Amino acid sequence: MTLARSAPTHLSPRLTAATARRVLRQVAHDHRTVAMMLVLPSGLLGLLYLLWKDVPAVPGQPGIFDHVGLTMLGIFPFVVMFLVTSIAMLRERTSGTLERLLTTPLGRLDLLLGYGAAFGLAATLQAVVTVTIATTVYGLDVTGSIWLVVLIAVVDAALGVALGLLASAFARTEFQAVQFMPVIVLPQFFLCGLLVPVDQMAGWLQAISHVLPLTYAVDALQEVGAHTTATGRMWIDVAVVAGATLLALALAAATLRRRTD
Amino acid sequence: MDPAVRVTDLVVDRGPRRVLDKLTFAVAPGQVTGLLGPSGSGKTTLLRALVGVQKVRSGEVTVLGLAAGSPPLRARVGYVTQSPSVYADLSVRENARYFAALYGRGAHEADAAVAAVGLSDAASRLVTGLSGGQKARASLACALVGDPDLLVLDEPTVGLDPVLRVELWDRFHALADSGTTLIVSSHVMDEAARCDRLLLLRDGALLADSTPAELRADTGADDLEEAFLQLIRTRGQEVAA
């Protein structure tokens, strides 16, 4: 019996780019989604700004909004891109287009990287808008470069995209896909060091926190918040988040089976 | 001439159920071969095996001389699924251009494919707003755009008005005349008469591998629907005897 093996996931920059353009066109046709992607994080950040505006800061420490707001600049893109990607990929699976794509010359990794590139670009726009409004309108005080904040936000968004692509493999319905958001996102949010500093958690919670990628994203942002120049620790944090993104993408590629029942 | 498709002892199980049971047949190139059979007979499963997305228990499926689904085939085989698989939130033209890009073709070929299915006037409309028949044609355009050597079509004419159906069948034959091999599934017997060759599938087994004329002659029935019934009855008696 001779069965065609799944193709090695070879890469074609041309097909990846065509797929990224296609995904961006789909998003562009959905004006409300575009508006929400660009404006929603800024709006929510404004709510946090108003929440802490009149709460006096502890003398000698950064204001609470500076601390929380900066962290949220990394968390918003992660959450938004996770949700958008997991739904988009689930649609691809349920509408039959995924099966069709797998009969074309498009490689599995081309498809995943196409999604990554499209939503990565969307995340960059989102991060520029959010960081600009945060630092001008809300007076968010960042010690380091705001471009580093944008960079970390985009890497966080890429992590959200990769985990969203992976999570969609385990969802059969959109109801399930939406509920993966609290499953994947909330534990990382609780343990990332924003609510309670990681070194004050119980030992076993620290251990969990240290294997969750969002912890490193938040730590990277805190480094930018505390130092005028990029620190080695920040770059290590960024590398960990990027590595987790690649790992999730590789796992997502492994879940894309060409032959199914 | 070598067959375009050769299937040998193909067995497919889905869960505990055997969907295809030791199928063996060959499909000649440059012809329209109809895959006929009632709903649930295994037509879609067989077509999925031909394009290499169906898990197969045993047997061989060779397409254009290569194992079905192998990478070099993916630019040469076009597949249209039963329910239209195009992006509802893109326009017809954007869909065609995306699939054109995947097959290494340009915007010109994409527009030609849209015109070929009679959707030029609706090219800039989003697929979500189209009628069922228009969606099916948009989906067909996305396979035609690759100018494949083998075109696998799963019930492409369901829900189309009769005039359009005739037009599409004329197009299928024009493609076959230019050398394309087409395998078209249908559960409508009046479409069987339009095929060069017929595969009749029932309960995962082949009842006939024949031409419409031979089938009429063998069964003595003028009508292919009647001929199909006749075949089922004779097979039933053979099994009982």
C-alpha cells in the first residue's frame, strides 16, 4: 500500500504573503472589527486611567496606573489576537476552505505564517495607536523607549496569534473556541506578576508562572518601565516569548492533518 | 494511454463503518467521468481519497501516475467540495485571485475563471451575499483558475437553474476536449447521460463501470434511472442466489 506522506512543511514566501494579504482583506471588509481592533485597547486603558486618576501614589514608587497601564499594553494585544485568530482559524476549518487549501500547493507552515504576518501587522497598528494615546492623552510615564513597548506588544500579539492557531485545533464549535480564551488567557494573566509580584507567590505558583510565556512579556515591559535603555534581561524576556511563539506555531502545524477521517 | 486515475482495492473505514469496500477502477484521461449514486453511497469519500485528504485503510490510489495527494500533484489537481468552500467575507474576485496566487497564476487568469462561471457581473460582490448557485459557481471558479489536469467536482450543479446547468456541462466537455480529466459526482440521473463514462456507486461498492449507451443496452432500459434500478435488482438476486 502506498499512501502519500504529508508534505514536509516547506516554505514559500510568495504563498505566505498571498495568504497574509487574503487574511488582511477579510479583516478589512469587516469595518467594525477593524475599528474595535484599533480603538478598543485605548478605550479600556482610558477606563483604567480614570480608575486610578485620583488614587494617590505611594511616595517614592511609580503611580499605579503607570505600572498597570504599561502591563496592559502587553496584555491587550495578546488577548485580542488570540481571540481573533482562534475564531478565524476555526472558520477556516469548519467552512471547508482548510480542506481545500490542503489540496493546493500551499504548505501548512505558509498558511500559519500567513495568519501570523497578517495579524502581526494588525497588532503593530494597534500597538502604535494604543501606545500613542496612552503616553499622550493618559500621560502614561515610561522610563524607557516607547518603541520597545511597541516591539514587546507586537511580540505578545504574535504569541496570541500562535496560541490561537493552536487552540483552534481543539475546538469543534465557535462556543468552544470562545471559551478557550479564559482557559488559555486568564491563568496567564493571574500569574503574570501584575496582580501579585511573582516573588511573593507560593513556590508552586511561582513554578507555574515561570513556564507561562505571558510572565516574560510582563517582565519585559516592567524592565522598559524601570530603565532608560534596553536591558539584557528585557531581551532575554523577549526571546523567551518569541521562542514560545515558534513552539506554539510548530505544534499548530502538527495539528493540521492533511488526511482526515 | 495511461489512465488519469487508477484505484486498486481501495478500502476506507470511518469509525466502525466501512465506507468504501475494495474499489477497483481506472479513469481515462480527457473524459468526463460521472460518479453516480445515492446520498450516503460513498461518493464524497471516494473523491476525497482522489485528492489525498481522506484517511485510507488499504489499497492504492494513483493520480496522473503519482500517489494521490503527493506534493507535485497539488498544482495539477483541482477540487471543488460539495458545499461551496470559498471565503464568505471576500468578494468573488478576491477569492479567485487568492486561489490563482496559490496555483501560481495571475489576476488575468482569475478574472477569466470568474467570467467562465458567468459571475463577471457579481465579481466585486462579497460571497456571503450571493445565492446558493452563485456561491457554488464562485467555488468552481477557484478550482478552474489553476487550469488543472484533473478536476474533481463534488455535486457542482446542485441548486443551479437548468440553463446554467447545461452551460456548465458544456464547459466540462470543452475542458475535457482540451485534455482535462473531469470526475463529477451527482445523484441526479439525468446528468449521467451527459457523461462519457459512468461509475455507479452503492453502499461503498461499484455497481457499474460503463458508458451510458452500454448501460442502456445491458439492462434494456431507455432511462438511466431505470437502468440503475435494474442493476440493483439483479445484484440483489445474485446475492440471494
